[in-house]
Amino acid sequence: MKKEKIILVLNGEIPKKKNLIPYIADYNKILCADGAANTILNYDINPDFILGDLDSICAEKLKQYNGKVIDLPDQNLNDLEKVLNWCLDNNFNNIDIIGFDGKRIDHTIGNFSIILRFIDKLNIDIITESGIFHTIKNDTIIKNLKNKYISIFSNDSHNQISTIGLKYELKNNKLPELNSGTLNYAIKDDVKVFCNNNILFFIAHKKMKE
């Protein structure tokens, strides 16, 4: 059975309407976390679900909305964590995320720590202005990477990671700190990654100058 394409829109920087509408049309389901719904509804896009504690949504916009509103009131968790838990409960296991960054840096840091806790449970890709984070499981080959900047993040300090095709290869290395696998770049078109547990693999849009 074909996997559903699901996109989660967070309340960070979101592409302009003319760019977002054709991009988002490729998805089977559109999820909005709380305040992100204000922008999406302003774009005349009707998401399938609006989720969160609903404290940031314009009341007038909500009256015009004809999809499903999921109230997630737990104030001990932020909207991203609540939505990801809801996705797990509803078997939405493959999720692309936009609006992850671009506003408050403290929210971005907090959200990143949440994502790292969920990559063993969900297959998450995060699309940002500077690049894309991919969830990597087991042995993977990523193509067309030569001269692109690469960073690797793991939430497991015992995770053994190896690579073939990067300037600074990992050979059963562990990443004890969050920055231990950053500031690398690809020297081959195809990069192979081997890991015991899931990792986040960041590919920058920008290439190194040859």
C-alpha cells in the first residue's frame, strides 16, 4: 500500500503563498500546529487538522475553518511534542515538517531536542530554508551530495556511526555531544551511512566552492 504523504506546518517561517500552494498540493494530509493555522488559512489552504492548545489561533479564522480541530490541552508539553504524540497514536508515521525555524531561536532549540527524541519512533524530514534534515535508519545511501555541507545528529551517545563519502569519515564513531558530527561535507556524489540507531542527517542547500 502506498504511504500517505503527510506534512506538518509549524508556526515558524513558512514559504510565500505562491510557492507553498503548489508544493503542499502534493500531500495527502495537511496538519497545522496551532498558530501556523493563521498563515495557512490566510493562504486559502484548508488543512485536514489543526492541533494544539488552540491559544494562538485567530478566533475568526477558526470559525471559517471546515476541517477537524484537535484540542491538545496539556500545558506541560509544547505544540510540536503534542502533535507528534498524536501522530504516533493515529499511525501517521511518515511526516515532513515545514515552519520549523526562522522566528524565536529558543523555540527552534526546544523543537530540535524534541525531534531528536522522536526519530526512533517516526520517520521525520524537516525542510528549512538552509537545508533538509532526514531521518536515517540502519544502512542508507544518499545520492547527489558532492560538495554539499553535511551534519549528523544522534540522540544516543552509544550509537555507532560510519560513513563513506564524507571529507571527515566516521568509522564506528559515537557522537557524545550534539555538535560532534557537524561541519562536514561530501566528497562523493553517493554517501553511505551506517548506524545502530536512527540519526538526523542534515544536507545544506548550499554547496562548497570547488
